[in-house]
Amino acid sequence: MLGLNKADLRLYLIVLGMLIFAPFIMNPFPEGSGLAQFNGGYPDLLQKLVIFGIFAVGFNILFGLTGYLSFGHAAFLGVGSYAGVWMMKLLTMNVVPALIISVLTAGLLSVIIGYVSLRRSGIYFSILTLAFAQMCYSLAYSVLTPITGGETGLTLSLNDPRVLGTSQTAEGNIPVPHFFGLEMNASSTLELGAWSFTFNTGYYFCAVVMAVAFYFAIRLFRSPFGLMLRAVKSNQARMSYTGLNARPYTLAAFVISGMYAGLAGGLMVAMDPLAGAERMIWTASGEVVLMAILGGVGTLIGPILGAGVIKYLESIISTINSTILHQWFAFLPDGLEDFVVAIIYPFVGKGWHLTLGIVFMLVVIFLPGGIVEGGKRIGNLFRRKRREETPPSSTTTPAPKPGE
Amino acid sequence: MEAIILQILNGLDKGSAYALIALGLTLIFGTLGVVNFAHGAIFMIGAFVAVTLNRVLNLSFSVIDETRTDFLGNPMQVQVPYVEHWFGTQTGAAIIDWSVPLAIIVAIPIMALIGIAMERGLIKHFYKRPHADQILVTFGLAIVLQEIIKAFYGANPIPTPAPDAFVGSFDLGQIFGFEPFAIMYPYWRLVYFAFAAVVIGAVFAFLQFTTFGMVVRAGMADRETVGILGIDIDKRFTTMFAIAAIVAGLAGVMYTPILSPNYHMGMDFLVLSFVVVVVGGMGSLGGAVAAGFLLGVLQSFASMSQVIDLIPGINQVIIYLVAIIVLLTRPRGLMGRKGVMED
Amino acid sequence: MSDKNLSRRGLLKAGAATGVALSLPTIFTSKAYGFTNEPGASSVTLGFNVPQTGAYADEGADELRAYQLAVEHLNGEGDGGMLNTFSSQVLDGTGILGRRVEYVTGDTQTSSDAARSSARSMIERDGAIMITGGSSSGVAVAVQALCQEAGVIFMAGLTHSNDTTGKDRKANGFRHFFNSYMSGAALAPVLANAYGTDRNAYYLTADYNWGYTTEQAIQEATEGVGWNTVNTVRTPLGAGDFSSYITPVLGSGADTLVLVHYGGDMVNSLTNAVQFGLREAQANGRDFQIVVPLFSRLMARGAGENIRGIFGSTNWHWSLQDEGSQAFTRSFGEKYGFPPSQAAHTCYVQTLLYADAVSRAGTFNPCGVVEALEGFEFDGLGNGPTLYRAEDHQCFKDVLVVRGKENPDSEYDLLEIVEVTPVDQVTYAPDHPQFSGGELGTCNPGA
């Protein structure tokens, strides 16, 4: 089916299902209840989850397969964003040309950076990519301000010379990015009792792109090319003894993963047409590393989960303030309420970085394989229990494949 | 000519800070094989030891002064530090004035404890884990440490002045036969430079001339063999971690009068000192020091307006540019050894 | 074989579901609202988007305090603060148009990306009808553009760059804070008076948008009074040690250093300049001088004694003696125990102005609010008589020239007011070259 084996197909269908029903899955709590704070089913967050998922999937193609740890992937995302906005300023508000140019520009940059950086391996490779990305960020923030908008970011304006399309709408506003007429910010709301679900065109556009990108990633993982990349990771020296030159393979992986980053950057500006320089800073590159590791490096679904968890926590925890905390714990007696709030307060709102740091440490210390490994452990726990209850059957669990 | 000499001095000064941090980083690389992203945070904590001591010395009780009013029109509460109350106004004020040098004494045991706690409590469990895991867990630790500092001290920089005796500039040029006032350099920056030289010298001497240092150097070269010889190398490595923490912490303490400390100064220095270590060569102590000074000086030169006019933006990227060039021409950095950190 | 069939069916289902999902927007009709996030009958939600992490977190915390105070006063709690001194008396402590004021908070992280994202989540998830806050111009411009697209009002917090109401002005965005041009126009005469009209100035400028507009504004204003510009050097953001930029200053023939830095950079560059003895130095036979165009009291604390005697400009200071300022300082000080910063003041005032405009317009519709604010003249909010100009949505009011105090009474008492520059002197034409290249467009009420 689609050239996928059974397990992969199941995984792919699960991801498709998650993408389609995300507006429901992410909005489990009724409107107006105390827990509505934890609802994440609004367009901005859903789009972010998918976009960073694509970014992390692409990063995983490089890091997960070849083991080369790039600390500069945010640069490709940023360059893709800038290219996308320029396309919208100059050509058309249709997002398709913007996405194409984003991917191509990021690909071009990754060819250059990859060609140079891949001459070294290990931590030296990491530092080289970090150095290139920091150069991109510093220049974009300062001397390249005419091209990048600098500190403010590159935005659309009312007098952009848009060749195919209008500079402003009839009402005198900046036109909205669209996909052949489908406006990205259009939303519909479905009210079901106390629940309210929002369906956003932009989100579903991202979801379709994600579905395609994820399919491509699965095929790549299972292809002979993917096997070759794993060989690079496990033993590059032995590979070269067999007469194979690893460089073209790693460079190809680097460029593909850079193009994924560019695609993510292009989608970001398609959803919200502004490209800021901060998305290229080294901590942004660090963030995608964290996403991959948190989810599970080298697994197909891990990076998506990691990206989801980090972006969700960022959006939800940072908006919790002391008033909300007091509302939650209002049922406690006064003294106890203040005490509980005082304990939790340093970890939410402005303290969400602290929570993030602690979560990372805990995951890296206790769950080196990330969420995927955690899921497997829990799964094994249940399976063992069931096996104790039922007599052993003839079905055997297939040996875990690398990259599952 | 004077301008160039001044820039060299600036570079050496910047380089001292880079070298001190990079020295600790590379020491940990070389001995423990651990990539420690929390090293910048140790530098930051050192600076905040000085801030804390300053605050402790300034602990005050309030006296109500009826003659003055505060911003709400109530009688003003005047703060009198306990130190001034106990030791008399003059001695007390002098103690507060010298809080930064005093902080050195306080910082050594504190930093050693923090270093040991970090190594025993966390890093120890990561010796056998991939470098990516080490980077991540120490990165997480760095975030946690800086957020804790922020929770207590806020986000804005906190002024921590040098003793009055070191305020002002020294006419360095006159000694070497320049015009008077041509090359003026602030006393405290000269002190910082001298201090860095002493600390670096002490670390080298310790490794070179003591049995302990000899074993550690042997361990750096071939950990397994040393272990087979029946030497408990782990315990010594813990000590090395503590020493690295002390070096970075002292660098932080002494830097406070130059740069008002804030919670993210560690992260700001981390990437730079990382580049310094890699340019110098992983695990090479001499390389780290040399690269620290080299990058400091180059950065200063790139900041001159004549250079910026020639190549716009060069002051933004010079460090990274140098790193790229060095790594491409000398694969293991300036003084790196083969086989370190290449997997 | 059966296996294959199963998965084909599964895929068909998935495909059908995808098709339904994609066509959803046409199946459900959008909410038939006249404008984005029309509030219900009982409450209205405002979005406070301030830096809670990063270098401006302390400013952000002070802004949040001011917002909470403003919400209290609007809901009729507390002592009412500047509601009592405000020239427009339509606000009566019953919320806005009879609806209780509620608020949500977000973290801008002082990054335009993060700020837009948190503003979007407040609009999309929490139904915020107005977004306000921020402590940097990059964020203000980015969020202002977002609010224009989304169809809500943006009341800018601390943003000083000309661009916010210049080339990046937007119909849905309003700024109460002053700007680079006003700083230049207010400072130049005071500087000429204090230091003479034949000074040679050397500029160290933060290498980003705010730095560029402020450098241009100060340069043009001081050259107008006869000063000469020796050199302008761009410094990277967060350079830390500024020594290599400071040392060339003395040998350059300049006798005045203008530090176009804000926040942590200002603290560091000023501290470095003082360390290198610039304040005691002599150049061209005169005492060397340092000028910092934009002062922030919160940041000034970081510079400690180095700030004493240095000229700069500020939007507002708690020591002002007018009724409005005193009322605000009193109610802020009694609630939190220390005086408010200029960031807190501008945020508090912006919230009141928005509430007042809604009440006068009788609607939350952004277009009604825009109409009510455009050309609005008011008084009693701490800066004297003020005009919200219709052409660019910038407030025109007196500007304070301040100087670092020689003998501060407390850690809050760092600045003394040297001159209150009258509004006429800092007013400019809407199409002034420093502000050209932008247009407001039309107000956008959204959905």
C-alpha cells in the first residue's frame, strides 16, 4: 500500500488521523471551564505544532540517520521565511510560489553550508554549522536590515509592488495569503454544547503539506539511500573501506533536511506573513535538537511528538498568571490557597523556561530514547501483564526495526 | 599606533575572560570527555556570588529620618548597614567597598562545592552517554540555573563596582615612552589581566609540577591504562571538575566591575568560549588560552570604525569567521590532538 | 490479499475524512459577528502582551503591574488613580460599557516572532478585543501589523522608534509613548545650552532599527543647533564589553559621546565609558561629555553611580508634580511599595485611553474606537494637554529632559527633571522625512 509496509502504513494512518482530528483532540475541555486554559485547539498553536513537526522531521533525517548534529538548522528556516515573504511582496499572495522559493533558497544555502561543514565531523561539524547560522542571524539583524527588516522583521506593506495581484484590497488593507483563493486565516467554528471547535483553512493546508512531507520521510527512511545514511552513522570508517565515499550521501541528507527547514519557514510566513531574525538565533537551532531528542531521535514519529509537546507547553504554560492560579485553587482555604499558588507560581507564566529546563533534564536523564521510548516501556508493561494473564500465544512480536 | 596598542589591550582583556572560561571547559573535555554547556552558567554564578556578598554586606536595618520624606510623602526610612553599625562607619564602608575582592575568598569554596555537586550529582552519570545527551542535559541545567538566578535577582543588570582605590585609569604609555595621557587604561582592567595570568599560570603549574597533575595528564592521554594501573582516576577527575568550576567562578567574580552582571551573561559567553575551545583544539589547555587571546584581539580590531567601514558587519561575525577558517585549514584546531571528540 | 483490501478501505476513509475536513469552511458558516471578538454582555477581555522572559523582563513585570492597576480602577476597585484626574469623565468604575474588564497575559520574549504568536493566541483562543504592551520597537511594529490584519486595536507599550508611527504606522495601532524625533528635538536645545553650540559628537549606535532612527533624529537635531558629527559607529546587540568601541573615541577629535543604546547595552556602554575616564577627560579644551538619548529608570539602576549628571530624555517620571502623575504614583506606590516606571505609566494610560474611547464611541468595534481616538485631546494623565493625532496615531505632549541625579535619596530617585519641553517644540509634520514611507490604511474590524 503506497509502497509502505504494514507497520509504516499504520503509523502513517495514525499521523493522518491526528492531523485531521487535531482541532478536536486539542480541545478536550469545554469553553469557560477552569481547564479551558489547557485547550490548545486554536489556529495559531495548531499551525505551529504542524510546522515545527515538519522542521523536526527534516532535522531528524540528518541527525537521526547520519548522526551529524547540526546546531545551525534554524538558519535554513529563517532564510526560507525571508524568501517566502519576498515572494509575497513581489509576485503574488498565493502561498504556492512562496513555498517553492522557500524550499529552493533553503536548499541552496544548505548546499553551500553543508559542502563546507561536512568536511569535518563530530563536534567540529556542530561548531561549523553553529558559526554559519550565527553569522546569518547577526547579519540579518543588523547590516542586512534593508533586505531582512532587521529587528522588526520583514513584513508586508501597503505599497508592495505585487506583480500578480493587488497591492491592497478594496478596503485599503494588506491582502491575506491564500491558496488559489482559500484564505489562510479563514476559520469556521463548530459549537457542540459547551464545546467550541475551530477549523482553520491555514491549519489544514499545513496538515496536507505535513502529510506529504511525512510520507516522503518514511519512504526515505526505508530506501537504500536511508540505509546508506545509517551506515554512515554506525561506522563511517568501515564504509569507506568498502570503497564508498560517504560525503555525497551526507551532503544529500543535509540538503534534504535543510529543504524541510525551508519548507517549515515558508509555511510559517504563509500562516503569518512576518519573518523575524530571532528565528535564526542559536537557541532556536537548539530548540529543534531538543524536539528531536525529546520525541526520540531516529524514530519516525518522535520528532513530531517532541515538537508538539514543546510548542504546546510553551504556549500554555507561559500564559498562566497568578490570577488564573488563584481561580484554580479558590476551593482551598485561604492560607493553603496562597501557599499552593506560591509554590506553583515560579514554574508558570514568566517561569516557564524553568519548567522547560527541568523537563529536558528529566527526559534526558531518565528517558534517553525520548517519548517514543517511554511509550514503548509503558506498552511493554501492559503487554507483559496481559501475557501473564493469557496463555502464551503463537503470535510473535516482530523485532523492532531501526527507525521505527 | 596608540589606537592599535589600546585595541590590543582591549583584546587581551576580553581574551582573559574567554581564556579563563575556555580553560575550564577544555579541562573538562580533556579529562572527563564531557561537553559541558553549563560552564557559562558557572561563570554567571561566580559573578552572582560577588553580587550576593555585596548584598549581604549591605544588609541594613532602617532608621526613620523625620527630616526627609519618601516618594509617597511619608517619613523617609534610612537604611544603615549592619556592617557599618558593628565596625563603625569608616571600617564598615571600607568592607563594603572591597566586596568584590572579598568575594574571591568566599567564591572559592562555594564554586568548589557547586562543581563537586554537579559532577557527582549529574555529570558522572553521563560519561558513557553520547555527546548529544551530555550537551542536552547540561544545556537544561544551564537554563535551570539561570532561571533560578533570575527569580532571585531579576532580569536587569546589577551594578557591582570595584573598590574606590581601583577607579580611574593608569597612564600605561608613559612607562614605555609615549606621550602622557596617550595610552590610559583603567586600573581594574589591568588587575583583571594580571589576575587571569596568575590563575592560568597556577593551573598550568599545578598540572605540570604536582603528582596529582601528572596523573590527571596521564588520564587525559589514556584513561584506560591509568585505570588499569590501579589509580582511582575518577576521584581526581572530580577534583578537576571542581578546579574548572573555581576558575570559571573567579573569572565571573572579577568580571563584575567591568560588566554589570545579569542572569544571561553565562549564555552570552558560552557560545563564544565554546568557539574558543574548538579553535584552540579540544582538550588542549595551551590551545584554549592562545585561542582566547587571539579571538579577543581580533574581535577588538574588527570593532575599529576603519575596519567596519571597509567591511560592513565584520564586527558582528569575526569570531565565527575565524572559527570557520581555522577549522577548515587546521582540522583539529590550533593545537588539537588527533582522535579527540571526533565520533 | 485481505490485508491489502483492509488498508485500502482505511485509506479511502482517511481520504474522505480529509476531504470533509478541507471543505469544512464552506459547510459551517462563520460566526455572524460585525467585528473580531465582539464581547458578550457581561465581560470584556483585554490582552496584555509583555516581555516576561529575556532582558526586558523587569520592564515587562512593571508594565503588568500597571495593567492590573488599570483593570482594578476600571472595575471600580482601589482608589481610582488617574480616573479622577482624567479630563474625559465618561469612565465611572463600572468596567467598559457596563462590562467587567478581564485580562489575559502573554510573553513577548522581546522577539517579534514570539510576540506575534502570543498575541495571536490571545486573539484566537481567549477572544481578546485589544492587545497592548511590549518593551521594544521591533515587537511593537510586528504586533501592530498583526492586530491590523486580525482586526483588533493595538495600544503600543514602550516603543521609541520613529517607525512605529512612521513608516510602519497602522490604522488599528496607537502610540502614547514619545519617539526618537521628539527626544532629539527636546534634547538639542538643552544640550546646546549646557555644553555650547560647537560640540563635536561621536555616536555609538545599537545596530538595529531603533538605533538607526534615534541616531538620525539626534544627529539632525543637534546639527540644527550647530553641533558637528565626527563619527557614527554601529555596535552589535548585546556586545557586553564595549571597550574596543570606547577607546577610539578620545583620539577622534570628538568632545561629546552620544550612546544610542537601550537596556543592558546602555548600562554596559555607559559603565565602560566611565571606566575609561571619559567623564574626567578633556578634549578640544573642554570637559568631555556623555549623552544618553533615552533613559529608562529601571535600567539606570544597573549603571549605578555612572549615570550621575548625564542628560537624557524620558516620557514620564514619577516625581512630576501635576495632579495626574501624583494620583498614579500614589495608587501604584501604595499597592506595590515603589514608584512606577515610565513603561508602567504609558501602559496604564493606554489602557485608560482605550476604555475611554470605547465608552465615548459606544461600541467595541475597532473602527468606532479608531474614530474616537483620532484627534482626541485630553489632559490629566500626567503629561499635560495631549493630542492623539489623526494622521499617524501618535500622541503629542510635553517631553521631559532629565539628568542623572547627583545625590539620590533612594534607589528609585535616580533622575531629576531638567526641563519640560513644551509640546510645540517637539511637534512635526506627519510627512516629516524621518517618518515618511508609511500610510495608515483603513481601520480593519476583522471578521
